[in-house]
Amino acid sequence: MEDLSLHILDIVQNSIRAGATKVQIDVEEDAAANRLRFVIVDDGCGMTEEQLAKLHDPFFTTRSTRRVGLGIPLLKQGAEQAGGGVTITSRPGAGTTVEACYELDNIDRPPLGDLAATVWTLLVLNDNVLFEYRHTRDGREFDVSTAQLRHNLGTRKFSTPKLAAALRQYVADGEARLAAA
Amino acid sequence: MKLEDLRKMVEKEGPDEVPEGEARFRVTVGMGTCGIAAGAREVLSALLDELEKRGVADVIVTQAGCRGMCDREPLVYVEPKEGAAVTYEHMDGGKAREVVVRHLIGGEAVAAYQIAGEGPKD
């Protein structure tokens, strides 16, 4: 994974494969504390202690199509190289929380990448999942949620080309305003 | 753009949904860890953007997980309403746009990007 936005996309896709109906994504950039943190909370099927213990092992996966699971080991390596770490808590039936933190100014910190593209991709491909996304940057924030969009747009499918284009612009504008501040 | 603007934009456009059974194609992008790492997000983005620019509404775009061909990602599966499905390998944004124009609009599969061992490859 080249950047954090791709890691977030990968982790949330795991949430969805775990049957999540609700996923909360928080990204916080705090220059005063020299910290970058993201937290993903899902209500998917969760993991047993045994599965959780094996999660950092690249040769552990629940999938049958490929025998190597790389998502979490790569995330952990990237965070530890940048003065941070990854914490995962989970219980069967109670969902999973993944938290990754980094030193904001660490030269080895992976770039944030295109968060707007990740959020847009998740919305468009999983319009039956309730997302709550919030990106804060030194006290300012951009947030978007499935509930908020549904309230305004009704029950239309987000993946039709026209609506997908409108959503792309909406999310990109929100992130651009935050970046410009 | 405010939420209000988004709502107005969508209201003005009107509905563009096609019922599941009436779509000419179902296009599936591999969005497992392997697909994402290889560039699937950009492929999905290019597909939807090109469909929108060309005014194509009767194509359904969806996702799949890892199917065990990680070294060939990003993978795109194109299933027509009738006829044989085609798998494209090592896709990128430019190739995805080409598949929209030549295959989804033009009706001819792009042989050069088709997975080895499937269908005609010249």
C-alpha cells in the first residue's frame, strides 16, 4: 500500500466482508500534538482471541483463495517505522476496532494519500452500509455520512454513473476545503 | 459544493437507474487487498467517470474480493446480459476508459487486455 488512504480502503473492505452494516472512520491530524491517527470501528462479526493473536502473521488469513494475508502486517510495519503503532480490539459478535497512529512529522510516515477517493469508493460500492466519516485537521473538520446523504438524496443507488460523479465532486470539495485551511 | 447543492444537482438530473435485469453489462472490479494495492481504486474511478461522460446508464458497476489471481490485479470482469464474460487483467485508468469505449459502448472485447488463456488473444 502506497499511502494511508489505501490502507483505510483495505481495512474497511475487511469490515464489509466481516458483515458490517455500520462503519465509522475517523482521521485526525493534530500538528500541536505531532500526531496523525485514524480509527475504524465496525459492527461486523468480530474475531476470536485466537484469530486476533494471529492477525499480525502474514501467513494467517480466513480467506481460501489466497494463503497470505498482508493488509494488517503492512499497516503495522508502516506505523511502527513512523513512531506509532496499530491497536486492534475485537470480540466475536461485537465488531472490530482498528486504530493506527503515526508521528505527523516523521519522514517515514506514509502520506495520507487521496482520502476523498477512498471515501467516494466506499460510498459508491457499498451503498447498503452506513458509513460515518470524519476528518479533522487542527480543529477544523469535514464529515460525510450515509445517513446524511440518504436524507438528502433518498434511496437512489450511489453507483449509477451520474450520482457517483456528483458524490465524487461533493467529497473532493469537502477534502479540498480542509486541505486549503 | 454543499449538501444542498448536491441534492439540487441530483434532483435536476432525475433518476438514471436501470433495473438489475435490464443492464446490458455488469462490470465487476476486484477490490481485495491485492486489487487495492495494484490500483483498483483508480480503475473503478476511471470506469464510472468514462461511463458518466459518455452518458451510459445501462451498465452496473460492482465489486468482488480476491479470487486468487493476485498477480494479475487489477482485474475487471465484464459480463454481458447475453454471451460470454470477459476478464481483463493488469488494468489501469487508461485501459479502463478504453474498455468502456470499445467494449461497453462499441460491443467488441479488447483482446489485448484479456486474461491469458481466455477467449481470443491476438
